[in-house]
Amino acid sequence: MKKSLFPDGGVWLKGNIHSHSTVSDGMFSPRELAELYRDHGYAFLAMTDHNVLVSHSELPEDQIILLTGLEHDLEYSPDKCIHVVGIAAAGKEETEYLCKRYSPAELKDQRLVDLMREDGQFVSLAHPVWSRMGAEEILGLEGLHAVEVFNNGTEHLCHGGHGEIWWDMLLRQGKRVFATAVDDVHVAEDLFGGWIWVKATRRSREAILDALFQGNYYSSTGPEIYDFGLDGEQVYVSCSECREIHFVTYSPRGKSLFAEPDGVLKEACYTLTGRESYVRVVCVDHNGKSAWSNPIFFDE
């Protein structure tokens, strides 16, 4: 019997959960940013300006849902930092902790994550490659809900937007971490390069947040994942037309499938060995764009 990773019913909603406005270091005003994403077909947007939580409750939400968020940053040197994105609970107007830019002498990275989680935020590690984080710093963090598998802004800056290897390293440690693809928009070139599709029970801020915490979404720079789940002893996926489908697993080495020349892949299966702690899928289209499912976990 098939068991999808995504809930029955509900609605698919496209959104970006990492962006910057003129409230901090972005070039677009909050209204301009909301209108840009609305006009591009996005259902929701989080403006995550640096070290400040702003609800933007003055903006209309008739066509795009605004999530309240922020990005905290600890700067260790001109070349090294940690940035953590938080998406706040619906209706949140301020944090329970003092919201400001902290120095590393005031606050350690783990304590930063702890404060954000205690405040009820969905906490995601931003662009670890661009941040020049070391392996011990990333793998030592506890309590992350997600890591950015792709960040469009830092990819444009210096090819620093791909975090997939760090995601797998966290998963291999048994940490239940999801992934996000984001724009991290500061300038126009950052727009519309990475997003998530959530399967929400309804079109509302509360339902979107619930889908994030439950992992009921996938990340993409292009392809669509229609379904992903278990069918007996097999993991299955169906997707838009792609040239590659990869089942990424641990500790077995998973499976990769490639379309024939001039062909396409729209579905695939992977037979479980019984040794997997997780299985996730990556779908790659003919333009080299990818979509990443969240993992199915088997280590309960």
C-alpha cells in the first residue's frame, strides 16, 4: 500500500522563506518585494531582515501570505560567520528574547539556535558554504529544523549557494534535518531562483507553518515533485520531466537513474535493503535544475 510523504488533500503552495528588504540590506521596499513575488505566482513570502523581527502587518495579504521572520548573524571575522534564519509563529510581533545583532563574545552559535527555537521559530541554517563554516561547527549544532540546500543569492555572489553535502553529513549523524531552497534576495538578480512547495491543509499562514515543521514540502530550482513515499519495500517518486532521478540513502549508497538520449524520466523506484536510516530523492531536469525531497526516516 502506498504511503505518501505528503498529506492527503490540501493545497500546494509555492513560497520563498529567505529575503531582505530595505528594512535591512535589500534593495526593494517590503511592499515592492511582496508585489514582485505575488506577480510571479508565489503564494507566500517571508521577509527575514537582519536581526529584527517585523511583521509587515500593514501590507495587504489578499494575494500573497506574509510570514514573519528574521535572519540572525554572528560575525567571527570579515570572512567567517554563521547566519540562521527563523520563521516566527503566526501573529508574532516580537521575540521573547532581546532581538539585536549579537557579537560572538555575547552569544555562542548553539545558544543562538536555542533562543530561536525556544521562541517557537522554524530554524534554518543559512548558506553554510558562503559563511565559511567548518565541519565541526556545522555538525556540532543541535536543534536545526533545516539547512539551506540551495541559496540563490550566495550562488550568484561566489558559487557559495550549494549546501547539500552538509545536509547529508547532518543526516548521517542521525539528525532529523529538512532542507530549504531560497532566494536570499538582496538585489534583482537574486529573485526567483530557489523556492519551496508546501503541501498545506489550507491556504493560511498557520497551515504553511505547520507544513514547514512537519516537513510536508520539497525544495526546488525548477522541477516539480508530484509525489514521494513508500510502496511496500520500495520508495517511489513521480515528478515533472527530468533527465536524472537520484535516491540518496545512508548507509547504503542509494541509486541513480538517467534518461535515455532524447528521453525523459517522470517516475522511479528504489528497493529498500533494510539498512537505510533515511532516503531522500533529487530530481534533475534537462536544464540542470534540481528538486530535493525531504527525507523519509527509518531510524525510529
